Amino acid sequence: MTSADFSGQRHALADVVAIPVTPFAADGSLDTAAHRALLRRLLDGGVRTLTPNGNTGEFYALTPEERRAVTELTVEEASGRATVVVGVGHDVPTAVADAEHARDAGAQMLMVHQPVHPYVSQDGWADYHRAVAGAVPGLGVVPYVRDPLLSARSLAALGESCPNVIGVKYAVPDAARFAAFARDAGLDRFVWVAGLAELYAPAYFAVGATGFTSGLVNVSPSVSLGMLDALRAGDYPAAMKTWEQIRAFEELRAAHRSADNVSVVKEALASLGLCRRDVRAPSRVLPGERRGAIAALTAGWSA
């Protein structure tokens, strides 16, 4: 199997890769009705690529059963309308089991969360991803790179041994490092997705990215897709106009090492009456005095 077999998946990554929130009911369980409504809103808004079980979806706060329920629900709603890139991670057996479940549920791709372990070697990083990719050779696989010490050589070697590793979600906040890393690993071998969302998308597109992830898209699909259109056209002044529009919102999400990353998005959705603001520990619901500011920031955004 060659990378050409994954042309459809590669195309889907060169887009706004939406990371849906996971809504919770008053009793703390998954709110599947709200979840389906939010997914339909994204799809109706023009979103073409969905990543259930991403960080904006509170991946690490979900039980194994909940992760699988989220996968199945998303695949059902996206059927024929969007490509589904399921987030997997944790220990190798868990990641492999969730990868196989995603395949059986009908997903087209995986996004592999960076291994959570105090000791990550270069070769071990590659072995981790090789185990996941090897278990589902028919699915496109996208490593989530957050470690600035990861070598381009390790990624290139992974790509050589696993043709289905087709893209990279790059989330190191350094555009110059990204430019060098992408070229050293293979600028054309992988689809490069700016993994730090709209704030970093213009800088990363300028040096090689062709897609970007987004949590903000839950609030306003049109804002995120508008930035993508501008970037695809090479219209950086227009892209930066959107950047200025969303800057304060995204900076609130990124503050204090992204402590309120999901909380800010859910607060905006709550202000629109789309889901409850509840998040799970170790995240927190925003204090009451901050809620009005979030609603004011997003008040002028169209759906």
C-alpha cells in the first residue's frame, strides 16, 4: 500500500479539522442529544473533517466506554458528510484497541495523542505509533506532535515503515522550528496540520501547513472556514483580519498553560444555549464574573 491510496484522507486533513466538544448532562453523563445537535451544526456549517476524542473533547477525562460511544455517535452523524479522524492514546494496548474500534465503527483516520509518559525516547515514540498504525493499515494515521525535542528523523523513519502515517498535527509553538521540522521529515510526504488552531494558522501556513485544527469552530464554523478560505487564496491580510477578530478568545483559551481551554469554548456554547458549560476535572467551569466577557467576545460572530 502506498501513500497514494490515502489521497482522500490526505485531502480531508488539508482543511479545518474540527475538534468537537463533548457535552455533559446535569448528572455528569454524556449528553448525546446535545452532542448530536452540535455535530449537525458543524456539518450544516460546512465542516468536512471531525476529530472526536480530541483535547477539546476532553479525551483524557472520558472513560473507555465513553470514548467509544463518542466515536460511534460521530461516525453516525458524519456519514457521507465528513471524514472522521478519531483520537486515540493512553497505553499501547488501549490505543490499539480504540484504533480497531474506530476502524470497525467506520472511521477513516486516527489522530494519535502524544504518549503520556515521563520517559519518552525517540525510538520509543516511533515504536508507539508503529504499533497503532500497524494494527489498522487501512486507516490514515496522524501523530499529534507536541514535543519540541522530537526529531524529524524519527518521524521520517515512522513514515517509511508505515505508509498509512499520512499527516502530522504539529503543535509546537514555534513557526521556524515547524518549517525546519517539516522539511527535514518530508514536506510533501505528510500533510501538515497546524495543531495550535487559528492563532498560529497564518504563520504555519506561510511555511508549509495546509490545514489547521480548531476548537473555536464549535462556536462559529463560518469564522474558521473563512480563515481557511483566505489562507488557501494566499490572502494573508484577510486571514489576519479574522485573526484579530478571534485573538482575545483564543488567548483566553491559551492562558495559564491552557487551563481554561475547553471551559472557554463550552462557556461560549452555553451563552448560545447550545449545551451546558460543564467540564470535568482537572478542568473547571469558568467563574461567574468571567462568563459575560466570553459571551461579549462571540456576540458578533455568525454561525
